[in-house]
Amino acid sequence: MAEWTKYVRDQFPSLRNEVNGRRLAYFDGPGGYQVPQRVIDAVVGYLTVANANAEGSYSTSIRTDEILEEARRAFADFFGCSWTEVSFGNNMTTLNFMLAEAVARDLRPGDRILVTQIDHESNRGPWLELAERGIVVDEARFDPSTCTLDMDDVRKKVTPATKVVACNYASNAVGTISDVKMICSWAHDVGALAVVDAVHYAAHGPIDVRDLDVDFLLCSAYKFFGTHIGAMYSRAKALSELRTLQVRPARHDPPYRIETGTLNHEGIAGAAAAVDFIADLGARFGRSATSNPGDPPARRENIVRGLTAIDRYEQPLAAHLQEGLSEIEGVTLYGPPTGHPRTSTVSFAHDEFRADLLARYLNEDGVLVWDGDFYATTLVEHLGLANRGGLVRFGIAPYNTAAEVDLALDLLRDTHGMRRFAKSEQGKVVRAH
């Protein structure tokens, strides 16, 4: 444990930052992780030695093409697919809007799309927008008492008229991991496309698109130590059949078919370095291997081992945080029941204090957490928390420590301190929720 903590924390220069004389404890990972030095170096390196537009006949443009292809190969290892099935974009939301627009060109009024109530709005909004064209958008329920997707309702609402089933792999608000493999199989039983939002899950467990048998899977690199870009796996046949929105000179073969304009080259270089950071953790701390004895594991294997090692480190810290929070008067935890698959994200609400106030209170001692609905707006509404400021969300990352968790718990146990802070905040203008 000590070896892990030192090695991992040494990679992140931002962990040296302070507020009010105290080192920052970053629990805001579900909204965007801190980045290791290698990601910073990759961004600076690209801008220093290869800054050019793509597909030119001169050296820096050729080097740019090489860097972009290598990044696709890194993400192919991350997803478990071919590099020709990896596309890049501004972020997951933009890519998903592009996908929805392309799919919609071959839909007719009366066709149906299924989304879920547990999803982030980036995997709901692009499909809900299609209702104005006569497409019927169904919503699968989730159970507010367990924060889990109602799989019976999903199954019932996948019908022969369903053309797309869109669901998330894990909830960014409460950490619930859903059985997306089963959902993909139900979609394909009726000939529908299966679209998976893996934005939150991607930092917490290995992705195998072949095993999931998914058509499109989207994520954002900044949610797992990378830069602010989006990445998408597309089954080659599925993408080839889409009538995507592109200008005439653009490349129309996969994986370029859904990409528009000049990509964020330096961001893509940094995102590839984030994948290699995960692989490095697998090489150093992974427990098992499938390669022949004596052979160095391939990057794909090290990525799987790295994500498994991350989860193995994070889960005990998350359990410790949950246990401590459960003992604090006025705190209600929201998340799946014991034994249900989940990420290391821990969310709660307090009977006395709004979530935004608690986030500002914790920040005074350098504990950084998110508050609100995190764009999982429908979920928070169904939990009855929309008018109470939503949730306080802790995201355990591999650079967090038990000491940081204990600091947060001590602060949240200090009811008198929170009341003093709340009194000092009276009359201040705060952001709206």
C-alpha cells in the first residue's frame, strides 16, 4: 500500500497545491481527474515538436498523423478493439449528439428509442431531442430506494419498434454499475443499436467492447487522468452504415466518418499518455497475467491489470468513507446496496445542510468535492433532492489516501463547525443550483 501511494502520488504535480495552508485532497475525480506528469509532457511535447494540421506532406504534419494513429492504437487497447474503430471528438456529449443526428437520418416517426432515468444527461439529451421529429423516446425506470436500474422495465421496453437502446455503464452520481452486456443483448434481439456511456465507468474497470457486444461506446479522457477530449468506439459495420454529418473533403471511412474539422491534436496526445499511465500501473502493480511466462505483457493486458489494481486500491477507501458517513447524524447515503457492483464514488445528502454549503465548508480545509446533480438531473429529481441542493459527491481516486478520507470524515462530524460556517455564509451570494 505504501509503495502504491508513493509511486502514484509522485506522478501528479497538482497534489502539491494548497488552500489555506493545507494540501488539497482531490475527491472531485468523477468530474475530472488530476493528470500525471506524463500527460502534461505529452501535450507540451506535441506542441513543441509536431504542431501542425493533419495529412500534410511535410515532417511535422507527418509526425502529427503518426501521433494520432498511435493514440487510436492506445485507445484500441483500452477498449479492446481495432484502432480503425476509435474516433475522437470534443467530448462525449458532442460525439453523442453527432451519433444521434446520424442515426436520426434513417429513422421514421413512430420508431422508438430507449434511454434510462439513471443516466447522465449527455446520454439522454441527444436522444430526447429526436422526439420533436416524431421519434418516440421511452425511459426505463430506476429504483430510488436502491439507486439501481429496473432491469425488468428495461426488458419490457425493448420492443421490435426500438431502434436504439442507450444506457450508462456506471452512474456518475451514485456509482451504480449496470449490466450493460445484458442490455446490449436485448437490444440486438430486436435489431436495435446498443449505445453505452462509459464516461464514469472507464476510470474504474476494464472495458471489453467485444465481450459487451456493443455498437457504440463513448467516454471522455479527462475522466481517467487525461485531457479534455472525447473518444468513441464504433463497431466498424455500424459506423459505416451511418449517414454522418461531414463536409465533402473529409474522410468518410471509419474511424474518421464521425469526426469533423481539425481535431484537438495535443489533447489526443495527452489522452494516449493517460492510457499509458494506466498500463504502467498494471505493469508495476498488476497481480495476474495471461501472456506466456517470460514475455512482457502487452499494453492491453497491462491496461486491464492497471484498472483492476486501481479498483482494488479504491474500494476499501470508499468502504471506509461509507462506513464513517453512515455513522454521522443527519447523513443519508445514496448508492446501490451491499453486494451490487459499484464504483468508488460515494454520495450523500445531509438533513441540515445543503450540498453546496458542505462543499464550500470542506474546501476551507482543502477537501474538494462536487455538489449538485452532476448532470444526472433526472436521477437526482427522482431521489427528491433537486430542491435541496442535490448530493455531495466524493470520488475516490488512486491518488487519494486514508488520511484524506479521515480528514473529510472529521470535518463532517463537526456539527458545530458546520453550523458556524453556515452562519458565516449567511447573506453571501452563491451560485444557483
